[in-house]
Amino acid sequence: MDRVYNYSAGPSCLPIEVLEEVQRELLNYKGKGFSILEMNHRTDDYYEINDDAMSMLKKLLNVKDDYEVIFMQGGGYSQFSTFPMNLATKNDLTLYTLTGNFSEKAYIEGKRLTNAKVITSSKETNFNFIPKITKNMVDQSAKYLHITVNNTAFGTCYNELPETGVVPLVGDMSSIILAKNYDINKFGLIYGGVQKNLGAAGVTFVVIKKNLINDKITDLIPSMNNYSVQLSKNSIFNTPPVFAVYIVDLMLHWVERQGGVAELSKIAIEKSNLLYDLIDNSKFYKGTAVREDRSPMNITFTTGSEDIDLKFVKEARENGMINLKGHKAAGGLRASLYNAMPMDGAKKLVEFMKKFEKDNEV
Ligand SMILES: Cc1ncc(COP(=O)(O)O)c(C=O)c1O
């Protein structure tokens, strides 16, 4: 079977160039006579990959020298409890915004560990927009304000980062890392799984401002979750996911070859606008997020009928386009157009959508 276009929200498609590079090197990594899958993590070969991936991520994110990169495991989900443990203690005030299922999950974990308060929410309208955050909503005694920068299930993202004063901004960037031109220096910490824009499942990135590493509270944190411990061991405290870090490194070089975040942000807007323009000009499809907060990564829409949505998913699959069903928390349809999705993938989907509309409109 030929390769299909894969609109999965994650794990997602990878660039063919990267897959071919993995294939070429799989049996014999750089002529060393063994596979990357067989590489011991306490060797110069792995240190080189690990260090390169960290410095490439810092470079592509354009963060200043007072930021550190940590590679961890457990996905975005494990960070929902890991960052509160590291940044606050039980009685500390921490702030959350609810803009989707993942921000709710982050809040639930944060509440277990800190005095967490929700400052704003779009739950009442099924998370179809990003509520504005003004500076006077951000209690200056809080240890952090958490936002989900891109809401994978509901297809919304922050176009402007909130002004938080002295309160560090913590951002879940699982589904928008290296795909939109945010100033990462405005964050105290960002995190996410790499399996959408940055590689295959297995690595969790954390980029943290050094002054947020609080030694006073670190005794209470399990070593595996402790940013200070992980940093002191250069993210090789225990056996890291060697293969997954290697793919992150290949992906970062691919991102650089595409022109970095500046170029990929532009391409993401172009690709997503192909779909949004069609949706906006159609009576058959309805976008589910408000226009000004729409995500360039996850395009959420519906035909308004559950049965027709299912038919859409089925016929798309028969035409070589897979994973278009919406997230179970949101329903409907969703096309994820991460960095590795080629422009032709967006164009092919638009052509299919036009034909499907013609064949099914009443
Ligand atoms: C925005 C966001 N945060 C967190 C998660 C959970 O991440 P993981 O599955 O890596 O634990 C996801 C997963 O899709 C996500 O989209």
C-alpha cells in the first residue's frame, strides 16, 4: 500500500526525509557497526545526540541563556503533576485557565498538590474560544499561571500570550511546539510530549528558566520528577528513551532545514487557511472554534450530523486520508496539520471535502 496522508492529532506523521534517514541508519549507526536501538546511553555516541538535541531545541526556540532543556518521560500528562511539584508547595496559590480537556486535567493534578484556582474558563461554550486574561486577573502572589497554549481537541490556540507581571507563565505546548512564532522568553516553563511536532512518542520536553528551580522544595519530589536532579544529570539520570531522543534530534535538524519556526509558522497558517477558507465559505461544514482563536494545527469542524461525519471519516480513509475523527471530548471532525504534514496533504483534503460536500449536500 502507498503511504497515506495521516491527520492524526498524535502520534502524528513524520517527514519522509526523517523516516528515510532512520531507515538508512537503522542497522549501522554512522558506520559504527551497531544500531541506534542497541546504543548504550552512557557513551559519547549518546551524549552527542542528547547534547545536540538540547542545544538545537534552545536555538530553534530562540531562548536566552537563562533557560535549560530537560528531556523526561511520562508525556505531557506526567508534567501536569511534575511542574506543580517543582514550582510550588501545598499551600501556595497557583492559577489555571480552562480552555479544554487537557487544561482541566492539568488543573485536577495541580489542585492535588497546590492551592490551585481557576481564573477563567470557556467550558460553558464547549471550549470554543480562548478567554482573555488581563493583568488584574493574575494575583501577583501566585507561583505560576498555567495555560494550554494550543488546545488539540478543540482547535483553539492563544494568539497573544497573557501579561502575568511577576508570575511565571507555564505553557503546555504539546501540540504547537516549533509551529507558531511565540516568544518563549515570556514563559517561565513550557512542556509537552514530542509526538506531534517533534518526533515519535517517548520523550517529554521541558524548557525552564533557571531561576525557577527551587532547591528548598526539591526534597519532597521523587528524583525522577525532580527538575534539579534531572538537570544535574543532563537528563540521563536513568536510561533515557535513546531512540526517541535520536528522532527528536533528526526532527530538529529537519525543522532548521525548513527555515525554522518563522518559516514553519507561515506555512502552518497557509495550510490551515486552505481548510478554514473552505469551511467559512461552506454551508455544509461548520467550524467549531471562533475565528480569532483558531489553531493552525488542529482544524475542528463538523457537518452537523454524526452519521455524515462518520461517513466522511470512512470515505476519507478509502481515499488515503486517515485519522479525521474528532477527539472524543469534542466530537465531530478534526484534521491535524502539524509541521510534517506537507502542503499537498492539506490540498488533497480540501479537494476531498469539496467533492464530499457536493455528493452529500441536501
Ligand atoms: C495539549 C495537550 N496536552 C497534554 C496532552 C497529553 O500528553 P501525553 O499523551 O503526552 O501525556 C496532549 C495529548 O494529546 C495534548 O494534546
